[in-house]
Amino acid sequence: FHSAGKVYDVGQTFLDRFGMDTYSFFRRSNLYYPFASHDDWQVANYLLQSGLSMAKIDEYLKLNLIRTLPLSFQTAKGLRGCAELLPPGPRWNYRIVPTSHPTKNPVILYYRDALDCIESLFNHPYYAPHMDYTPFRLFTTAERIVREYTEWMSAEVAWWMQSKLPEGATLCGVILSSDKTHITNMCGGKAAHPLLISLANIRMAVRNKASSHAFLLLALMPISQFLHPNKRMCSVLDARLFHQCLDIVVEPLKTAARIGRMMSDPRTRATTLAQLARITCDPDDVERYFTQCECFRLSGVAEPFFRDWPLSDPANFFSPEALHHWYGEFWDHDVQWCKNALGSQELDFRYSVLQPIVGLRHFKDGITTLKQVTGRAKRDVQRYIVPVIAGAMPTGAVIAIRALMDFRYLAQAHVLTSSTRDKIKDALAKFHEHKSTITDEGLRRGAKSGAALDHWQIPKLELMQSVAPSVSQIGVPVQWSADTTEHAHVEVIKDPAASTNHHNFDSQICRYLDRIERCRAFETATRLSSALRNGPDNGQDIPDSEVDLAAGDVDDPSAEDEDSEEHPTALLNDIWAPKRPVPNFFSIAQTLLTAVPGSIPHPIRTFTSGPTAFRLNYDPSIKRIAIDQAAEMFNIPDLCPAIADYLGREGPYAQNFHSFGGQRRAHADVHLPFSEIQVWYKVRLQQKLHHDRTSVGPVFTINAHPANHAWEYGRRDAAILHIDGRHEWPSSGLTGHAIVEICLIMRPLSPRGCKITWDERFLVYARRFDVAPQQRSQVDPATGLHVLKRATRASGALLGDVFPLDQIRSYAHLVPRFGRAADPRLTSSNSSHFSQSFWLNSYFDKEFYYAIS
């Protein structure tokens, strides 16, 4: 949008405002005033953000060693007094809200100026490089045929709103999130109702990280008890009070949107307000008013907060929400249908015998007895539901549940195209096409009565119809998920409440957050000021070993060396970025390639190949073992001839690309140029995100353990192996790739006193799975999954070969085909060994799903 986001003049930066504080004069000589020094401030900052009570802080300050320190405070009260002298953030206010009906206690609203909160986010230096200031449109090609949707600014609503603003104006999208949360299970089950605010201009990759603190507590909405005899009317009065308080809190935002602008009402808002205008009953007569509202399916709120907010449209600002709507629907309904079809015992058993995935939850006791099921637990259950129920539920029911899984996974993508949006719509349509099987089989039942239901009045399911249309209007739905705000409740409600005296929670929470925000802002300002005064230190040590690199002790080498202007950015990342970021094997591998020769050991244990990064432990699990002994330990009878065939295909330069050969050429007693190998029990893999090739995905571990007391037949994970150089993962999907079971990870050892080219290449012994065609298709029509069978040679032996480790492209998860009833002899440690037919589970990871869908 060319005429938007005009820069008019130089404004007040974050540090400019820091310098305008009442006590800024004293900071000319002492940057850390009211604290004596940087060390003094570090101790104070730690104590203020530690969550310790005042009594515990006093105990700490009375320790003999601490009393010898030159601190500017001696008591907790003195420490908090110093904190009050730090530059403030948006100030807290309170107001007693009048109500039309009596309540048990006065209604007190604690809130901050919404514009001040938005301005503090807009002005913060950490968010500056991660913000969009103008609406934009993305296309997949230069011909502009297929549209891409990502951030809110990439969608139509932002573009339309910008067109209604004066030329040069900057559009700020306000995000409001509100949900009741329990302060603690103690103290009579006290609850709070926080209202959080953020800025849609901040890109979701930063905004939705809890460590970014991009959601501020705007208000604590009052939780009242109306003295009305009709409980249903109490709910109506609660809804009215919420809108009344929200009207007070967002009034500055309405004023900012209204001044100097000619606005027109969107249609849906006008429809709602027109319906309210047709109700002639006095709103104070709650019961009669609500009766008339029910005709229009309205909640009974007479004055909704958006009634006079320019350009506001409930159809646009009430966004889809994954955590409560999609995951909630899955747990409340999909899982119950599966439970009713299979029975709790069978469903739990199938989950319990799945081979565990390192880093993901394993349900060793099943899923039907889970308590306090979190959003993460619901996501983990979803990973396996389709292959688990296959064969035991009616085909139509499996298709319906799989269609909803496709809907959720497609809708969670961080980039959606117009064609993907149509796939989301088609997935929901497929569910509706096959949902009758669920009711016909009596699988949909009442939660309390247990009686079969023949209707589909499920609000969360109805809300799914708005997802596909919302993509083009407000961007990808995943950015609006409540995961971030639910986590923020811990930071802005539960942690502050834990430091109170358990009385008058609201006021004490406000004071606590005020101190914390002062500390964060002061830490940011002092570190930036110190860096600008003293100049950055550009020295960078070369890591002594690869162990340092693997531990994340080096900077990202893909970035250029930071000069004096960029150094403050590094400081901001140090303060505001996640303290435990996902390890980046790609950057580590790049650093190792550019390291000074001789400074790190070879062969390098962290390296990349195509779209995949690999990480092996520095020390092998077995430092030296004879090949014949390894063959016996890992139960690989043809290991020696497989290595010989590999060497025959490899060539003199150890750079050839390998695929599965046909007949075994080498004999069992073939002579090899080496007799010993090193062995690793696992390798970790990482890939770039499917929709963002600049960001790394999660780390997955491929195990290749020999038999032991826990795994009687060994632990072997599956993987995707690249076997055709004309195709590349993930763009080609499974084309040009094979699904294999990794049985051994090894490195040949040159004979003593001899150096051979291929001894620096890591190898794997892998056994292939064949994809069984399904009714003129590569996938099963009910589950949409590939059916796999173990490949064998003409002799009946399992088909296995040796490959370079770097031909692996991805972890893969296989689920046994249980059929009508699972074999009761199966366990999580032997299910993959005894099963001969498997499902390739595309739902275990969203990135894998996008690659093969």
C-alpha cells in the first residue's frame, strides 16, 4: 500500500523517553540511579523479579556476606522504594463501575490507558525490526495468480481499513484477548479475568513467543456477583458488565480511530445494531429484554462495546481460535466418538503400544483416563488418532475424523495460499459428507445421559465454517491461537498473585506488574545506553571444540559481524529473545566449515545435506567393534556383504549417490579393506520449516539401539531416505525417496597406520519398506495414509543396504496396522518388531504432514 506509513519527522525514541524521566539529571553521572552501580542494580533487578516475598528478601539481605556488599538498600521495603523511582510504564487506574442491578460487592475496574500500552509496544526497540507498517499483498509467482496470506497486514481487512484512512496514516491493529483464569486452587478458588492487549503489526513469529512479552495486561475485568433470583439473568448482567467495562477501557482507542476521519459502518455491525434498535423493551427489564433478544440470537447486551468503534466489524475482529475451538472440539467430540467405537480399553491399549518418539509424549497408560488435559496433551493425542482407529471404526467415521484432522493441520500453516484455503474448505465439506456414519452407528452420545444423539448442534463445529473465509480477511488463523495468551496468564496473573498476601489480589497484581515492567524497561535502557556510550566489543573468539558449538556457545555465523550500529540489536536479543532457543544445527554446521583448520576434530559431527542438518554425539556409543561382532549385536546377518556392495558402488572419491541395489553381489565371507567400525546409537535431525526456509524446525532423534533389557529386539526408528537425485525433499514429497528402518549408524575405521578416503563418511544400514498400492491409489482411501510392508529379497530375507548417513532426509513415524483388534501381546518395545504391515503416520508432525500431503 504505497500511500501508507508515511514518516513525518523524527520522534521520541525509547532512549529519548528514558532521558526525559524525572530523575534523568542524576543519570548523567550515574546511569543506574537510584542504584549506586551496575552491580547494585543487578542484585536489585534479580530480587525484584525473583518472586521472593518481602520477608524472604529481608532474610536474604540480613545474611552476613550480603551485608558486606555496598548495596543502596538494606530492606525489602527500601528495595521497592527504589523501584518506584525507576521510569514508569503505562500507569494503572481504577474506577468503581455503576450497575443497574445490585451486586454483592462494589464493582471495581483496574485498567490502563490502552493508547499508552499500544504506544509502548510500538515504541519498543526490540519489536522495531519485526513490525509491518503498511498492508501488503503476497503472491507465489510474479504473474500474481495465486495469493499468499500470512500476517494480518497481508490480508484484505487491513488493506480495506488502510484505504479508509487519510494518506500517509499508519494502521495499527489492536489485539485484545480475555479469558477467566484461576489464580490458585487454594484460597477458595479465587479467579481473575485479565484483558490482554497486543499489536497486530508485530509479526506473529515474535508476538506469539512468551519471552517477547508482547501481550500486556490492559485491565483486570471485575468478577461480580449480581443479586438477581434468576441465574440465567445473572449471566446476561455479567455479559452487560463486561461490555460496559470494555467500553471504558477501549475508549481511548475509539477516540484515536475517530478523530479527523469520516467512517462508515460495516454491514455486519450495522445488522447487529439494527436488530438491537428493533427491541423496544427497556434494557433494565432484563428478563423481558432477553426474551426479545433471543429472537435474534443475541446475548442480551444492550450496548455492545463495538457500537461506536469506527471500522469495527465482529465478523472480522472475532477471529478463529485453535486452542479452545479446534483442540477443544477434538477432545470433547472426536475422541469420544473413537472411545465409543473401540471401547476405552482397546483405545488405551493401542496408544500404549505405539513406539515412543523422542521429545514427544508417550501415552503409556492410554488417553481415556487423562486428568487436566492441556492444549499440548490434546495436540499430542491428535498426532496418532487416525492410524490408531483405522480398521476398528466404520470407514465413514474414519474418513470424517481424518477430514477434521486435515482441516486442523491445514489451517495451522503459517502461510496459506488461495488454493490451500480451498483445501481447508474441502476438508470440512468431506466431514459433513461422512458424518452421518457417526450418528448412524450411535457413536455420538450425550456426555451425561450416554444416550445416542442424532443431531449436530455443536457450536465449536459450527465455528469451523468461518475459518476458510477468515484467511483472506485477517490472515492465517494460527496467529490468533490463545496458546500465547494462556501462557501469559502465568506471567501476568498467577506469578504476581503468588507474591501477594492473598487479599485484594487485583491491586497487588497491578503493583507487582508495574515494578516488573519498570525493571525490564530500565534494564533495556541502561544496557543500550551503556553500549552506545562505551562502544561495542566486536571481538569474537573461535570455539575451542565442536562441543562448544553444539552447546550453542557461538553466534549465528550466517549473520554478518556486528558493527557499532548493530550491536544494540544483539543486546536486545540477549534481553528479550528466548533464553533456551531451539538449537540451530545449520548455523553450527556452517561455523564448523569455516573454522580454522586444525581447531576442531574431524570428521565433523554436525553437518548438512540438502534440506537436513545432522548432529552426532562427539563420542560414539561404541568406539571400536569388529564388523562381525556388530552384525551379531544388531542382528544384521548380511552386514559384511552389504558394506562390500556399498564400497563397490562408492567409487574412489566417496561422493557417489546411492539407491537400493537389486541382488546381493558380495558373498557372506567377502574380504573388506577394514575390519572395525565405530557405532552411534542415535542421530539427531533438523530441517527448515516448510513455509519459512529461514527458520529451523524441531529436532527429531533417530534411534538405532541394539537389544537390551528395555528393548528386547532393539530400538529402530524409521526415516525418509533420498534415493533419486532428480527429486528433493520436501518439495517432491515421497517421490524419489524410500521409507526405511535404520538398523545401524556407523563409521568405518581405517586399519592402523593407514588412511582411507571413505573413513570420514558416516554410514547407516537401512531396511526398506514398500508402499502397498490401495485401490488405484498410493494411499488408503479412508485414512489418507500410505500402507507399508517390509521389503524382502527373492530369498525371503529382509531387503537392506548400506547408505551414507547424509542421504537421510527426515524422521518418519510408523504405526502398526492393528486391524479390528490389536494383538494383546504387543508392547511399545516390540510392536514394530512383530508387525509386518504399518501406516506411515503423516500426522505425527505438521512439517512432515505438509511435506507429503
